[in-house]
Amino acid sequence: MERAHETIEEHADHSDPIARRVAMLVSALAAVLALTEIGGKAAQNAYLTHHIAVSDDWAFYQARNLRAAVRESEIAMLSNLPNSQDPAIQARIKESEVYIARMRDDTKGPGMKQLADKAREQEDAREVAAHRYHNFEYAAGGLEIAIVLASVSVITRVKPLAFGAAAIGAASAAVSLSVATHLF
């Protein structure tokens, strides 16, 4: 952006009102570009935050599943013992069954069912953040192209380039605004 401003200053005839208008256009586009970049970084951070939360939730889910599987193996071994009908062994089997049920679905804490639901919600939020990030990137690209076209229009004194830059910049600004307000 500094290069664009320097180019405009080097080649602009300060008495040329078109050059001044284009300079104002470039300044406005640069300001919108800066805000778009901020929105893009925020969306990227949200994506990474949700991605880490998804990983954590699924890792916790796997840990609970592993603990439940160990208890299922314990039940299978205890059930195959010659004295499996002994009250102490039956109590241990019952305790393991309760433990497995709690690992799978715990209303007081995060059971596997609750962890899976939470992870899926985080996955959805992560995908929304990724979509927003990419849309901010498209808007930023459009704004950068508009700035280049506006700068070229000053150097070449071709007015249609300035109008094209304004149109592309306005469309890119609209995309950025719609992404920022969660419309797109």
C-alpha cells in the first residue's frame, strides 16, 4: 500500500482533480482492506480455536472409550472365571457395568455422548469460521486488485480503470461487510 501511495505521489499532477479523487479512492480502499484483514485474522483465530477444541473433545472421547473398553474386558474375564457367581465377583461386574454406562452417557459430567455432541458443535463452528476466513481473503484480494487498478489509472490517465477500480472495490467492500455482519 505504501508503494501505491508513493506511485500516486510521484506521478500525480496535484492540479488534476481526477488524480485527487483516485488518491481518495485508494485511501478509502486501503482503509477497507485493513479492516478486512483484521476480520480475516479474527476468523482465522476462531477457526484455530475451534479446531483445537474439537481435537481436545475427541481425544477426551477416545480416553473415555478406552476406559470403558478396559472395563468391558474386565467384565468378560470375570464372567469366565470358574467362581464367576461369587457375590464379590458379581459386585465387581456390576460396578464395572455402572462405570461403563457412566463413561458412555454421564448427565453429571462429560460422557462420551456429551463429548461427541460438543465436538460436533465445535466442528460446525470451526467450519463457519473457515468459511468466513476464506470470504475475507477473497474480499481482501479484490480490494488489493482495486488499489492496483486505481494506481494504474493515475499513471496512465485512463479513467475507465478508475471506474473499474471503484466497482471492484465497492463489490469487495460489500463482501467484506456482509461477512463481518454474518450475512455471507
